[in-house]
Amino acid sequence: MLGTFAGIDYGSKTSGNTVICHHDSQQLHFYNADKKDADAFIIDWLTQRQTGASPSKIEALFLDAPLSLPAVYHSVPGFSNYHYRQCDITLKAMSPMFLGGLTARAMELKQHIKEKINIETYEVYPKALAQVSLPENYHKKLTLHEMEELCKVLANAVPGLTFAECPATQHQFDALLAWVSGYRFMNQKHLVFGDYREGIIIV
């Protein structure tokens, strides 16, 4: 079960800040994109695992990026906000419109992965999970020691979880939070924010 999904901290295309977090059925690993094409990196990584000798195939991705626009753009009755979705308002997340190109890339990536590799992609928000699971200890400039201590807390919530290595960057730690969000979803322990007609965030 632990190897059937992955969490992704999604960055700009050539920043090198995109990180995939995945459990290989033995340990949790981090895979860092180079500074070329983060989307191609994700697609190649998935393709290798679906076609290679991996003991478990990926069934779902949990991506830290907006995967929909405010429903007003689709003329859904009852929606009037051009900047934020209901899930963004509830969680105080950034507007998909403000993120612009990253939102467009994420939506295109989701569609491509579904059509070409048949994997579902779900939107997650690592900060929201941290507020639930690590309410007093999470911030955006974690030290290596702080990340190691928080990993111990998260490991207690996932039976049998071991790390090949602890996160070494904030992006790796956020990818871990995306993965834990996926674990909660796969085990029906998750929270849902937003309106299904518009787009939801899994926590």
C-alpha cells in the first residue's frame, strides 16, 4: 500500500525545487528534479515505475499545486469569486489566479498523466496538513534538526514508516507532507476542503 502513491512539492519549471516523495515498500525516498523541466521529470519518473520492475505501481499522485480554477469561470451557478475557490478561502491558500503559470502547468500535467499513464492526481496543501499534525512546530525555514524531529512525529502516524534519508531541504519536507496527505487519503483518514463542483483540497 505505501508504494502505490507519491507526494510532490511542485515548483517552477526550471527552478529545481520540485521534489517527489515515494515509498519503495521498504523506505521513503526523495527524488529531486534538475533545473531543466520539472514536468518532464515527473512524467519520466512515473513512466519508469509503471513500466519497470517496481514491486508496486503508482495509483495516485498528491500534488502541492492548484488543479482547478474558481467555478465562476465555468459559469457554475452560485459562484461569483474570480480570485479564490472555496477551498482557498477556507485554508487561506494562495489564489490559483495569482499563481498563474504554475496553476496552468499543474492542470495540464494532471490531464496528461491521466490520459497517458492512467494515474489520478489530487490536490494537497502541505501547510494545512502541518497545521493539523504539527500545529506548534512547522514553519517555512526549518533547520535540519527540526526536520529530523518532525519526521519522528510524522512516522508515529504512519505504521511501519522508515526513511532512507531525512529531508535535507524545505522542499523535500513539503513533499513528505504531500505524501502523508496521500497516506491519509488512501486510508480514508483525510479531510476534504472545498466544493466538488469547483475543486477540493485533500488534507
